[in-house]
Amino acid sequence: MPSYSYRCSEGCRFDALYPMAEVPQETDCRVCGARARRSVTAPHLSRTGSSAFQLMDRSARSASEPEVVSSLPSSGAPRQRTTSNPLHAKLPRP
Ligand SMILES: [Zn+2]
């Protein structure tokens, strides 16, 4: 998620993180609470390369685009028997 620069009517400057599709033109100032307008700057995309931002992006993305797995985590391991009673083997299987 890129961060965007805002400047409020009292002159405070701050950065806020928003998804590109949801970046508001106005928000409340983080310092004084006045209305703050988005400054015209390029999004700070260079900060998205850090591992913390990659983790946040990956977590947010997994809600709408879950990664596809081709096998179960326990594939290849022998299946564990859940009981040792030989009579249970005669029970019908689903
Ligand atoms: Zn302010």
C-alpha cells in the first residue's frame, strides 16, 4: 500500500497509507483534527519494498485472492490410524 501526503488547513503535514483504489481527497488531520487535503505528490512506492509492507500487502490480498495450493501439507505422509481396536475395522466406511 502506498502512502499519500496530506496537508491540513492549519498547516500540518502527515502521510497516510491507503490502497490506490480507495485514496480519499480529504481526510481528518492526524495532528489537529481539521480537514486535510491530499497534496499532489507521487505515491511513495519505494517504501512498499520493505518486508513489513510486503507482509501487509500479502495479508490484505489473501482475503480476495487466496493463493492456490496444489497439494495438502500432509501429502506423502502415511495416514495415521485413529484406533487400534480390530473391531473398528469391520465398521462401514463412508
Ligand atoms: Zn492539522
